[in-house]
Amino acid sequence: MINHYSSDGNCELKNSHLQKDGYRKRRQLEVKRRLSILQHKKIQLERELRTINSMLFSLNKQIESFYNYKKVSIKS
């Protein structure tokens, strides 16, 4: 808390500086916390995307096999 009754003003300036410093530290911690959450979500989404890409690749191979089989069976 700021001491408004200081005669020389030093106490008031010191407390004001401490409050600003405390705010900056809390803000920095909050930013770090949010960054950590976003990094975790990014890792999860990248993992899901790799799984989806793998499934799409597999599905595409199955479709190609089906069309190749259909071509062969029509010729026979």
C-alpha cells in the first residue's frame, strides 16, 4: 500500500515501484501459464493431425486398391 503521508515522498515512490514490479511479475507468470497451455494444446493438435493424415493416407490406398480391383475384374 502506498504511504501518502510521507514527508519526503521516498516511501511513496518505493511502494509504487514495488506495486508496479509485482504487477509485472504477476503478468509475466500469467503469460507463461497461458503459453504453456497453448503449447500443450499445440502438441495435442499436432498428434491428432498426424493420426488424421495417417487415416486419410490409408483410406486413399484402400480406394486405389478398390479401383484397381474393379478395373481388373471388368477386363476379365
